[in-house]
Amino acid sequence: MYLMIRRLFALVATLAVVTAASSCVESTRAVATGKGNIRGINAIVTAPEIGFLIEERSLGNVSFKGSSGFSPFDDLTYNFNFDLLLPGDLRATRLATEFIDVLADHEYTVVLTGTIANPSSFFWEDPVREWADTETVFEVIFAHVAPSIAELDIYFATPGTLPVLGQSVGSLTSGNRLQGLDFEEAQYELILTPKDDPATILYQSVQVGAIAQTQVTVAVFDADPSVPGNVAVNFISGGGASSVLADVNFPPQVRTLHAAFATANFDGYFDSDFSNLIYADIAFQELSPYADVPAVTTLLTLTPVGNSGATIHEDNVIVSAGSRRTTVLAGVPGGLLYFVLLDDARPLETFPVIRILNVSFSTEFLDIYLLEPGTPIDDDAIAQIRGLPTLFDTGFANSTEGLLELTITLFDDKTPIATPVILDLSNGDIFDIVIVDTVNPGTVEMVVFDNQQAP
């Protein structure tokens, strides 16, 4: 049996940028004397993955707050391009181009910013750091690539150090960075404040550090709904790894969806603190509001409504700092469980985004069709998802604007087992569809909720 593996779901082929491969890279300089290093960063908060290219040769796809990692190239002249494949297009749209005369033993960071409708780019140039074996420091490049955020003072000191006017490591406006600064190998805390206003803390990081003789970039981005807080900061290595540097003043958040058929309404509590009601009277197919989570591992106890002395289900929910998650109560009475989803989608200028989760226990593998309304499910109809198993989700995937009819059948069958649902999709939408059981075994329902409107 063919199974559509998790996270290969694609309504539109948007995650791979189509480029024309070239056997050589054009340049205006005839002879190379060495190599420089080049990377790209995507700083457009409403952008999907963007292709980063040297001339017409792909250097990889770059997600928002992501980096392609440094790649070495001869010290010649090149155009570095950012490309996007839009729905229905056969060729990618060029968003921005930077012409760079690459010097040997230099590093170049090309940043895409603005919006998809009005993109722009710029680059930074630095000599490659040569480390001595005896050095005990690491180097940090602080960068500000958040167009919506005004000038910032940057404080980077041992944990617990309060900001004091005049003691910042520097100030930054959007589009700029500080030259690399050295710090002894230890743990530090990053604090951001408005320019000359140390009493107003806009962001305060978890403890962070790096090993000696390495270089990292700490970049400030525009905030997006996948990260609690008003400022997004990522820790970027030269190899391209980009990780969220969470704000300690905005704990991770969890909400809970009741998707367990034949299970009563529930109340919810964290860490056996039954004096503090977190979720109240959540019914089947209902989604709770987000709630702050006190720790990365938190015991979530669900009880009958108004009866904290009994338990419907409890287990630990594991989260990560700076994230939002949806916990799904699934299963059947006597066999309940939690299924946890990472809510890392953002509104995109170019696509609506949907995710489908199967928590039906009365069926096995499901085929899912997303077609124009009224399209018959016959031998000519092609399922966009084949064989989605119970307790698997598709991940967030880009779709197309307009009306789509969502139909579910058993694997390799053409008979619908649920009432079809019409989705009216627009760019910027984020929808979750959860498949649940009904009173009739072998049939299912679809719970649709809008991540943009959910509390």
C-alpha cells in the first residue's frame, strides 16, 4: 500500500524554486585568485520559502528568519538573486538582485527585505576571521532586519545585568548591523530597548552563548504569530542553522482541541494546580484559547466539567521556549492520548496555508481530495493526499486562492465517507482541518478552524 509520507503534502509546488541550471557562472573577471563566502537571509515576514541563487544557480531555499549558510565561490563578480515561484506560474519571479564583486577571504551576507509586493535587498561584507588557537572568545554580529521596529539599543551582558544608559554594545536601525564583537566563552543575556530608553525592555532573551573561536549572527526580525512576543530574534550560525532565541517575558503557549468522539466536555489544569482553571468546559470539536505554559514539560490534566477530583486524561505536554502548540485530545474512551502540533505557520502574501490531521480511529488510511466545487470523485479524480494514516498530519502546506471542495474517502476508494466541506481560501489564511469520528463507524467529520481567528 502506498502511503503519502508525512510532510510531503503539496497542493501547489511552492517549496522548490524552479531555476535554470547553468554549467558555469558568468563573470566579468577572467582569473580567480581565491574564494569568498556567500549566504542569503530572508527577512520578509510574510514570505514563503524563497530561492537564493548565484546567477541562475540555486544556493538553496531560504525561509523567513532562515539563512542559506555560507557557500564558497571564486573571487569574481556575480549577480545574487532571490526568486519566488507563484501559483500557476511555470517560471519563477525575480524579487531582487544584488551585484557583488566578491573578494577573496571575505564573507557576504545578502538580505531580502520589504514585502513580496515591494521587495528590496542589500548586503554586508566582512573579512573572514582567522582564529588563533589560543583565543577564548566567540564573535557576535548583531543585526537589525525588522522594518517595523524603530532604532534599538543592544545590551549583551551576563544574566541579570540591568540595562543602563550608555552601557549598550551599540544601537541599530533596520537594515544595519554592528561589526563583530568578541565575548569570552560564557552565558549571556540579550536585552533590546528603544534608543536611549533603558527602562523600556522590548525583548529579553533566554541565556545564550557560543563556543570559543566561532562566529554567530544575532538577528532581530519582525514578529509573527508563530512566536509569542513583540520582537523575534534568531541565532544564526555560519553553517546556516537558524534557531529562535525566545523572549523570557513571553512563555510558550498551548491550546487544546477536543477531538475524542464519545468523550465528555472537559476542564483543563496545569501541573495538578486544581485551584487554577486553565480551560473551561471544552466540548467535542471545540478549540480552547491559548494559555501560557509554566515550563517546557507541563502536566496537562483534563477533568469532567466542574469535577477536578476525577480525571478524563492526563499526560505531560512538552514544548519549547518561544513556541505555540496545539494539543489534540484524541482516541476512544479507555484509550485517550494527546497529539501535539507545532503552530509555526505565518500569514503569507502569496498563498493560503492549510494543515490536515487525521485522528479518526474507526477508519484506517484516508485519501483526501481538494478540487474545484462540484468535481466528481471518479476514476479521473486525483487525490492530493493518499493514505493519510491515523495520528498523522500533513504539516502546513501552501494552497491556492479561491474555492476548494475537500472530500475524504477510504484509501484507494472513490466513495466519500464525510460530507464535503467548501473552503474559501485567500492569501494570508491559515486553516487547520482535523478529521474526527462520528456516531457511525466508518464515517468521519471535518473540524475546520481558522488560525488567524482562533484565540
